[in-house]
Amino acid sequence: MTVELASKVTGSHLGRDAYVYVRQSTLTQVREHTESLERQYELAARAQALGWAPRQVVVVDDDLGRSGADSSAREGFKHLVADVGLGKVGIIFGIEVSRLARNNADWYQLLDLCALTDTLIADGDGLYHPADFNDRLVLGLKGTMSEAELHLIRHRLTAGLRHKAAKGELRQGLAVGFVHDCDGRIVLDPDESVREAIATVFQRFDELGTARQVMLSLRGDNLQIPRRPTGSTRVCWAEATYPAVHDFLTNPVYAGAFVFGRTRTDKRLDTNGRIVTRTRLLPRDEWEVLICDHHPGYVDWSRWERIQDQLRANWRAPRGHGGGPVREGTALLQGRIRCGRCGRMMQVGYSGPKGVCPRYVCARSKQLYGTDRACQSLGGRKLEARVLEEVFAVLEPASLAATARALEQADTAHRQRLAVFELAVERARYTAQRALRQFDAVEPENRLVARTLEAALEIALAAQRQAEADLTAQRLRRPTRLSDEETAWLARAGADVRAIFNAPTTTWRERKQLLRAVISEVVVTVRAADRQADLTIVWQGGASTAVVLEMNKTGLHSRATDEDTVALVTRLAARYNDATIAAILGKQRRRTATGLRFTKTKVRDLRVSRGIPAFEPTAVTPTHDHDQVVTIAAAEQLLHVSRATLYRWLADGFITGEQLTPGGPWHIRITDQLRHHIVAEVPDGWVSLEQAAKTLGVARQTVLHKVQRGELQAVHVNQGRRKGLRINLKQPSPGLFETP
């Protein structure tokens, strides 16, 4: 130790601890680069040589196996920096600057803290004081070189990796269904059951059109799919899940393509200042390497691209756009109707007694911009019937050929479908036989092992029985073959696509898939004045057909409304507006002829169709006549009593009220006697209802009954804090609210 180095160490430094920071970048280096690790631990002896006692030497090795690129994942470095800031550290030992930090942000933060707290830094070349200009300059250069070294290392590794990937020779982790042969080439898995299970996923997607339906179909048939955990070479079998099915359908390796650079890692700071790393998929045109026909695949590249287009079309469409997968609803043109006025895709709604009658509405402008009403709307049944007429006319020439091909392919498709079940049975039998051999090989006295193997055998036998039952069920679904005579008759008679479309066995999803295969979209423009709609059917391929749809006249459904409801609306229209009438009919659970709830518009249509005049409101000012019938609102003004009190009196029978029909507004009869029993102040000697019940020794309801019968005199106070009913217990007299 030179005198110059020793002169930098003062008593202040020796009074604090010496920290030895030990780090290796990877666990492989920890296991294999033992000489470097020993050199770092030997720095503790150097600290003792400079004057620190053994108990003062703190070895920080929490970051073994962690990269020095940043400090977010290095708890040992964070602890070291914290202790430096608290003034606990006299010197920091590291074999070289790169062990402490590989980026200048962390390195200069440490240097600044060391300069402020008079902390020394020592490496294999010497001892430095960050507060000294020359030492700080040397440490800064070393930090910059360490950061540049990391960049060079990464550049060399990445450049070699990318160069190898560009030739398609980079060996990556293989997806399940592929293995490397003895020459290192990628080939299909030799296990036939694995290949057939993966092929089944693609076959069923062609039939069903969505990844979710494929997953449900596989689960419904108790078919498992192969999976390979990351880093493992063994294939395990598990129930189908949506992520697994989606991975089969979207991974280009199953199309025989070699792909490199499909993802990009983005970094950002969260609200706590921590670095958050996110990996995202890149668009296909941004992939670094794409080599088609690199190895055998389960589908060709063109078919894989069609699958990606279908999956994108199945995404939930943004507002104002069409698309999305076919759903279970009865709207045949869901996602295919475009508004001819604003250009947005029209939404689907359902109505009717059972909620199965579709209606297409363009309400985006109302939802997004607050316009007064929807752009346009029309019923779905008549629109769909008109479009179907054009579709069947287009399909008729091709229907015979399509049916003949379908019959030819039915048996082939069934045999392909059975293959995966047959292989599943074969795999289950092998697993059961293997479990049986293991059970037979164990010594009978070793019950600890025998019980475990016996349980595994029972599970394997149960799986075999289930697989055999599934195979039997699938064999029973074999399509019926047509005889030569039946095939000849079909060639002469042709096929009825309309009958197939309307058959009870055809699901709504299948009907929609057929229409989507033919129709791109239907542009609708409603002419309200003529009660007509102009339709432009855009076929797949770009051709279009223009047709005119005759719409129903307004109010036609109202003519079928029952006469009892019509008579009630006639009586109510003399006193109430359409909104009030709709509310009354709703309380009575009355419905229109089509089973819908009455609304203000539907009441108006009914009146117009039946010639019922509308209610004409007049300004009515409550008067103080001796006897009059007024609304609840007018009674509030005349009697200065709250609406809740009036409704309570009506329910208790204290006052007389009238309703034109059940559920209609109440009207109250105002008399002089009623006015005299509503006062502003409490008369002397009159008590509350609770006090009267307590004095008489009866229930409150009994006191109220006595008031109704006239056995007790009562008034209602409508002002001040003492509002409410007051009872006179001195002498009986006619009761409150008694009808004269």
C-alpha cells in the first residue's frame, strides 16, 4: 500500500464501515466464473489491510446473478446507496466499476452521494475520493467506459444473433408439435396423436370461425390438446383453453414459417418512478425476419393469413364500424347494415314479447353528439326477408354443385374427425398399460408406493374408458350415405337452399355465416315521407344490387289493439297528455298488439289511428270555492300540506279521493269542513297522536279510528315546528275529514 493511497484514508473513514460490493451478471457466471467471484470476496482482506477492523467490513452480495444495467432489480445496490446517504459508509470496494453499475445514471448518483458524505471508492487500480477533481474525472471516465462496454457486448451478441436469424439458422424454443431431428432441422413431432390434435384445432376453426367456439367444441368432446412447458422437452396433455387455442391459430411456426423479432420491449416510468417493461407484438410488416416454407407446417402460409384475417374480423368492432363474430341473436344482418346517411354501421336491438324481433338503429350521432333523435331506424324482419330474396336468387345456380360437393366431403370429414378420437384412445390405452406395468413391478409389501401407483392406475383406466366412450359417440354420428339412385335424383331435382336455410336444425350462427360468405354489407337509406327504404346490397367481390323496400305505415300495429284499451285511452285523453297515459297503461301492465310497452309515441300513434283528440291543457288556478275536486298539486297549494301527507290520508281513508282508472292520478275533494280542520297553530289543550294514545291507554291506530268515527276531535297543524295531527281529549265532536 503506497503512502499516497494511505493518506486518503483518515480517521473519519476508519470510524465508519467498509462495504465490499460483490456482483456477477448471471447465475451461470456465479457457477462457472469462480475465480472472479473469489477475487471480489478477497477485497475484504484489502479493507483490513487499509486499517478497518474485521467487524467493520460489510460484504454486500445480494445481487449475485443480476445484471448491472439498472438498479431497479438490485436490492443490494439500493441498500448500499441508502447507507452511503446516511453516512454509515467510509469506503466502497469493488473489483471494477462495472461491478457497481453499468449505466451512468446509477454511477453518478453514487458518486455525488460519496462526495457529499466523504466516502471513498476503491477498485483494482487504486483508491479514489469522489470529492477530488482528478479522482472524480477518473471515476467518471471509468463509468463511461463501463457503460460503453455493456453497449459493445450487447451489440456483438445481438448482431451475431440477428445474422444467424436472417439465415433461418437461429435455434429458438420450439412450439409444441415440432422437434429437432438429428441434423438440427425442424420437423413435425413424430407422435401421431400430437399432430392430429393440432390439426383438429385448425380444422374446427375452419368449421366454426372463432377461437372461442373451437375451445368450447374441444371441451364439449372431451378432447385434450398438447402443451409443452417452457424449457421442457416433454409434452403434457390438458383441457383446451382460449389462450392455448389462440396460440395455435396465431403462431406462424405452425404455417412452416421462421419468424424473428415479432415483439418489442418498451420501457416507461410508472407513477412511483420505477421502470416498467412491457413486451408487445409488432405488426407483420415490422417483423425483422420472416422466412416462409422454412420447415414443414400444419397449414400453408395462405391459409394461415386467412385465419389471421378471420380472427381480426372477430374482434369487437370500434364504435361506428361493422364486423365482429356472428352471435346467437336472431338479427341475420348483424354487423352488415350501414347507414346511408351518415355512413356509420347501424346497431341491433331486439323487441317483441320474447325479445326476438330485431331492429336496426343508427343512433351514434345521438349517443356521441347529443342530437335530438337517431339518424334512422327500421324493423329487421321485412328488411331481412327482402335481402334473403336476393341472396337465394344469387345462390340458386350454384346450389346444386355446392350440395353435391358437401355430400362427397361429408364422409371424408367424418373420417378425419374420428382420427383424433382414435388416437386419443390409443394414447389412453398406452398410458393405462404403462401404469399397470409400474403397479405390477412394485413389491406387494411396499404399500407406500403401491397405493400411489394403484391410484395412478385407476385414473389412467378412467381416462381410457372416457376416451373409448367419446370415440363410440363420434362413430354414431356418421353421416348417412346416399345411394346411386338418390344421387342421380338429386342431380335431376337440384337442391333447395332456402329449405336448408330455414330448417329447424340450422342454427342462427350458421345462417349468419352463410350470409357473410355472400354479403359484404347492406347500405340502407330510409325515405320517411314515402315509407320506403333504398337498399344497396354489396356482394363479396365488389358487385352490388340496388333494391327498394316497402316499409310498414305508421300506426298499423295500433289498429289491432284491444277495444278495452282503446276505450280507456279515449277517456284518459280528455284529461291527460300522452306521457301520462303511457305511464297509467304501464302500471296496469297493458301492452300493444305486438306485445311492447306503451310509450308516449305509441300512445300518440294509437290516438291518431283511432281519431282520438289529444288533451289540450288549460291554465287552471286553484280557487277557494266551497266544494271542488282538484289534483294533488293543487291540493298542496290550497291546504298547505305536503304531498306525502295527502297520499297518507288517502291511504288511511281520512279524505275522499277520485281516480279515473286504477293507476291514474288522484283528485281530491276540498270541502269547507276539511279547510276548518287544517290550522296554523295548535289549539290550547290539544295533544299529539302519541300523547293521546298514551293517555287513553290504546294504540295509535285505535285513536285514528276514533277520529274517523267522530268520537274524537282532531285538527292538522300545517305550520311551525309542531306540524302534524293534534287531538282534543276533552269532549267528543265530529271528526277530522268526515264526509258531510
